[in-house]
Amino acid sequence: MIQVRICLDAAKSAAGIEIEGHAGYDEYGKDIICAAVSSLALNMANSVEAFTDDPFEADVDEESGRFTFRFTGPVSRESKLLMDSLVLGLTNTAQAYGQKYIRIRFEEV
């Protein structure tokens, strides 16, 4: 199962995310849920890097399925939109396939 922890700031905006695990939806290489989650997360990080000047830290470990991302300074309107888009995509994926494969929790940090 993929565990997603969305870290919220005091204003309830997504300020970071931790993703860990594998969905186990199908055999390795055909797991569409893992592929969707990976694509959404990496696209968000690449978009923040390409389209904003917002500082962040990110780390990926393909073997464990771990992805971490957090802003290390002020977050622009553009980055907030990118994070909101990631959360929407992950939430829609979880609703479509169920908590057997992906579980999302929101935590204020």
C-alpha cells in the first residue's frame, strides 16, 4: 500500500509531502497506481523547480517507493497551485482505486 502524508502549514496549505510504499495493484512494471502516484509527484517537483524560484528539498528512493518534498522558504502562489494539483490528483486516484492501494492523511506541521 502507498502511504501519503500531506504536511499542512498553519494556513492549511500543503507545505510538503511524504509518499512511501508500493500499491501492489498488479505485477511489478504494470502497477498503474504506482505509476500514477510517481508521475504526479515527480511532475509537481519538476514543475516547482522549472516554473518558480521557491526553495525546496526533495528525495526519491525508487526501491522503497519513498518520495519526500518540502518547501524550505516562502511558498509562491504558483507553488501552492502545483501542490493543490498534486493533492487533487492523489485524492482522485485514492477515490478511484480505494484505500486498499493508497491511503492519504493530512497533518499540520
